[in-house]
Amino acid sequence: MKPIQQLLKNHNSTVFQVSPSTTVFAALQLLADYGVGAMAVMDQDKLVGLVSERDYTRKVALLGKNSKETTVADIMTSSVITVSPATNTLACMSLMSQNNIRHLPVVEGARVLGMISIRDLMNDIIADHEQTISQLTNYIKT
């Protein structure tokens, strides 16, 4: 399995982020604009949480709260599980599975380098399997 750093090279390295004081409505607009399911919640360059569509669904919509009055700080996941650039993809999959999460910030020191989703990992695994199948097919043909 390859290190996450290698995945980040082929990935949009933009770290989409909001501040804790952003309204949930504004955060949802950003999620839609960026086409992502989660964003880092940053307070002056410090990662303080993650906010996702799942947070909105469970902590706002289902509880009947107003997304234009509720802030990201009220619904974000503040105990963020992170990985380093050297963490391999299998370890990331394991963390996601064990903790029932879909997004992992990649952090080096205090700096957020990127965000990896379960989709990113699945796409990488599929690409690896397709490459292996192609190599085996070529080996058998020769």
C-alpha cells in the first residue's frame, strides 16, 4: 500500500475550510460549490474540527434547527482523527472503518496538507487492482 502523500500528489490539494463562526447555511453553500462532503474548520490556521453533510443532517435538519442561525461550531466534529503524509492507504481505510468516518485530514505538524475521502481511497484501490489485472493478463499472453 502506498503512503497518502502519494495520493495527495494526484489529488486537488486545496483544503476547503470554514471558520467556527460561519453559519451552517453558508457552510452548506460552500460544500455544494466545492462539490465536497466535508470541510476543515479552521481557527487562525489551526484545525479545530470538521463539518460535513452528515453533521448537518443529524445535528440540524433532524433536530429542526435553523441552519441560518446555527454556527458550524455548534455542529462540527471537534475530535478530529488525522493522518500524516506517511500513513499508508490501508491504515487510512482501517481508521475510517473503525471510526465510521468518511474524511481524514492529512496533517504535518500543525499544517493541514489535504483531505482524503473514502472515495479517494476506493478509487486508488480500484486503479491498483486494474493495473495488477492488466499486468497479469499481459504476463499470461506472453
